[in-house]
Amino acid sequence: MIRTEGLTRRFDDMVAVDGLDLEIATGEIFGFLGPNGAGKTTTVRMLAALIAPSAGKAWIAGHQIGAGNQEIRRAVGILTETPGLYARLTAMENLRLFGRLHQLDHIDDTIERYLKMLDLWERRHEPVGGFSKGMRQKVAITRALLHEPEVVFLDEPTSGLDPISARVVRDFVANLKDQGRTIFLCTHNLDEADRLCDRIGVFKRRLIRVDTPQALRQNLYGHTVRISLAHPPSPNHLLALKGIDGVEKVEEADTDDGHTLRLSVGDPQTHNPAIITALVGAGAQIRFVEQEEASLEKVYMDLLGDDPPNTEAQP
């Protein structure tokens, strides 16, 4: 659905996007993560045929940027971080206006469907100038979908929203995926990206790494199993773990909730039964066993080095 080859954008002497090679499948939610100024918004503008690349190629919904710009603009919907709505117009009037700009006829049914999905139908006749940020965001999302685009670019869709509104928007994004839409999600909300995205790209002018959230954790840190014991581990316990297939490293640690062993394990689901059997056979009293995972924030921080995740949206 989206494919780029060496996509590059320069502004004077600055390279904002440098040689982006990327493929995103139909129906995928792809998270695009990076610090402010990384080039995320510039990438979206190129992919939506709003600005031309300095070099490279890209195809959106089968249309090549440059030759097929008009077709691309019909095929994509965009939610910017600061969507412009007419404050004196009602939600319905705003949406009908943008529907006319898209040359759409009979769009009231479409407006009704999306506003109901976003819990805003009862407020449709109120001026958006009196809406909260979350309500305006929902109107803007509806506007981006009026022409039923195949690809939807979302830039910080839940930024600044209260937890209830943010959940409604997240559920709505998941529903778009179920409809077969391809979602390109720019966000600084790492928990949101972790929950929503099929794959994630960590980006800073260049694409640093692309994978599923789970694979990013596993490839960078492997699997860690935490075993809480009722008593300190004895030499017999540690000896019992030696030579067990899949156990790569064993560390002892005293924690607030007791005595702990941390094991680096190739595949916990395969190797945990043998580990537990060996420890119990050596006299260990096991309180619980759990798999520990690195947070997506740690993955992000380590991939970007000294660049911390920024809670403010990029301009």
C-alpha cells in the first residue's frame, strides 16, 4: 500500500529525510516514532503528495508520487496535530464544507456514521469553537475520513486528550484497521504505539529499525524469566540450572518481595517447564514465575541513544 525507495527531502543545506526505504502492507497500522525535528511530519507531507521529494520514489495505493499526485490525494486522509476548523461553524457545517471541497455528494450518512462512532453525534449542531480539544479532534478525524480514503495519516491523534477521549480514539483507529484501512501513525505516546501498531519504525532522518514491538524487545534484549523464591537460592539450585537447554544466563537478586533469580532464556514457553522441574527437584520453594519484558520506552531510548522521548508533538 505504501512503498518508498530512497525517499529524501532537503531544505536548503539541511537534510530532513535521508534515503527512506519502507514498505507498509494494506491494512497495517504502522507506528512512526522519533524525536521532534526527526522528519516525521516532512515524511507524511511527501507521502500525501503535499510537498515533493528532493530525491527518491514513493508509491501510495498504487500511484507514484509526482505522476499520480491527484490520485494520491484522493486516496489518503490526513489528521494533523493542529487541525484547522472553523470555530463559528457547527460540527455538521464544518464537515459538509469539507465534503463539498472533496466534491462529495450525499455525505450526511457518512458524517452521521463517524460522529456516532466517535460519540459526537448529539453535539453536531453546536459551534466547534465551544468544543474541547478532544471533541475538535474527533471532528477532524471525521473530516479526514469523509472521502473514505484507503490510507490514513494520523499525527498525534490523542495528544492532550483526557483518558476517556483517548480511548475512544484508539478504539476508533483499531476499527479503521478492521475496515481494511492502512494507518500511518505518528505519535510520541509509546504505550499507545505498543498497543495499536502492527509494526513500528524508529526514525531520525534515517530509518533506524523497523519491526513489531515484541520483536524489537526480543531482538535487543532477549527473554528474561523472573523466578521468586521463598528462601535464598542455594548452590544446589544454581547447579540444577546449569546445563538446562535454553538457559543462557542466571543472576541472583534480592528484591522487596523476596529472593529472585533472573534467567536469560531462549524460549520461555519451551524451557520454563524444565527450569521449574529442576529447581523444585533441588528443593527450591517457588513463589511465582513471570516473564519480564523491556518497555517500548527502553527500546526507543536505546535505539536513539541520547535522544529521550519527547512528550510534545513536533511542529
